[in-house]
Amino acid sequence: MGLRDRLLDLRIEDRLSYDPASNTIFMNYSGMRVRTLADLDRIKAAVDRILGPLNKKVYSIVKYDRFEADPDVTNAYLDLVRYVEERYYIAVSRYTNSGFMRLKLGSELNKRRVSSQVFESSAEARNNLQGFGRNA
């Protein structure tokens, strides 16, 4: 019935954290499953609520361990990723310890001409952002 998955899901608002000192949004999509277009609307609304009022672009680190998007919403999810990146990011680093997810996500992001490098660890993701002149 998927009850366990639903009980373990964190609210999107609890998955996003902005650090003004480093001008970085941390997005913890670990274990998240995007099932419907309504899920995408909630993600977009939460991101817009946090980043819109800043009136500036930010750095981003996104954790994708055990992330899933149902096939019916995968393309819409990736379009949302593109929207967020183009509107809000100076630079983004994504990471997951899953080799399969790194390849799959990287390939799909590359098709949409957004930042497609997906790192294996948080440390690698943070180091990547240091190349953009900031301390992560």
C-alpha cells in the first residue's frame, strides 16, 4: 500500500535549508519519492517561498540518495529542476552514493542543458562549489 513510504516522507519544507552566511540552499531529497504533479507543485512552492524573497541567486547542494520520481512525472520533475536552476542558482552540486542514480540523473539533466554533474559524496559536491569562489 505504500504506507511505510508515506510515513517516512519528510515534508518538503523540512528538506530545504538556506544558510545566509554561505548563500547556499541545502536540499535533502534523500529518500524522497515524487509521485504526482501535486508533489511537484509543493516542491516549487516551497523553493519559491525560500528563494524568491532573497532577490538574488544562491549556491545549491542537493542530496539525491534513494530519490525516486514516478515515470509519469519524471519529465515534469526535470523541467522543474531546470526552472529552479535557471531562476535561482549561481551554481549547483548534486550528489548521491548510487552509481546508477548518478548516471541516470546526470544523463537526463544533460539532455535539458542544465548542470549535469552528479557527485558521489557531500564532500565532492562541496569541493565543486569552491571552484565558483565560495566556501561551502
